[in-house]
Amino acid sequence: MSKAQLMEKIAGKVGVCVKCPLWRDRRNAVPGDGNVEAAVMFVGEAPGYWEDVKGLPFVGAAGKVLNGLLERIRLPLEKVFITNVVKCRPPENRGPRPLEVTKCTSLYLNRQISLIQPKIIVALGRHSTAYIFSKAGLEKVESITKFRGKVYEVSLLGLSVNVIPMYHPASVLHNPRYRDKLEEDFRLLEAELEKRQIT
């Protein structure tokens, strides 16, 4: 089976998953979308309202922020893979709970990372950073502020990966002062792409 076919198989299982309580309120599960050969993988926290409606990641207001930042560093959407720690929308956009994270990552996210084998993982938000750091054996993440603005070379699921934690694009919608920091983080990503000659 090709990588694309294997990713479709994972997506099919996500679509019918009932392993945690989040399935009860979903319209659509959101397995992820993008290039299965991507060198860069974006991992957010959970789908929001429009993602739940459309079954695709980052298609709401936060997605517009993300797309604008990608355009700024000339990284086309077609060259990345975007997904979330949990694949179904938590009620009222609350953060994902430990059981939800454990079930969803062990069944789906870990498989997606292993399949794509990205060179860089951009962890969007605290929950994403906390999960990836926990899998890499790094310190506990209470706040994204402490960890953003740096590149971490880690061993993750048997892969050598550079992890770049960032504020979640949705944070800009609630607090515009985060925009400068997020733009700074994307410039760091751009520099990392250039350093590693990823185009």
C-alpha cells in the first residue's frame, strides 16, 4: 500500500471512531489533511466549529491566520500535513482531556507521524506541545510561553525530529498582541527550513 492509501485507511478509522466520548457530539471527525510526503507537519490541539462542520483542519478563522503566516514564509499548503492531537471537536471548544488525548494519539496521531516521518513538527498550542514533549521524554509543559521561540531536536517514535512549539493561531483572535510572537515563530520556522534546505 502507498503512503496515501495508508493515510486514507487511518482517516477511515477516525471517521467511525467511538473510543472516547467526543464522538457523541461530532458532526464530522477531522483526521487531518495535506501531503503525506511532507517534511513539515503541523499539529494543533482539536477541531473547532468549522472544522467539525467541514471535516477538515484549520478551515475557520484560525485557519485564515495560519494560511496567512504560511504565505508569508512561502510555504505552500500543498507541501505540509496538518492535523490535531484529537480528531473530534470538544464541547464548547474546551481543551482536550487526558483520556481523549491518550485514546486519539495512540490510535491515530502516532501512526500519522510514523507514516509521514516529518523532519519538522510545528506544535501549535499548549496541548500539542505537551503531548509531543511527553512522547519525547522532555519536561512537562504548563505554559507554551516558556517553550516557544526555540527549536528542539528530539527523538520521537523512533524518528529524529525538530519540534518548534508556537502559540496556536486561534490565540491571535482572542489576543492580538500574540500576533508579533506568532510571526516571530514563523520566521524561526522559515530559518529552519532554509538551514535544512527544505523547499
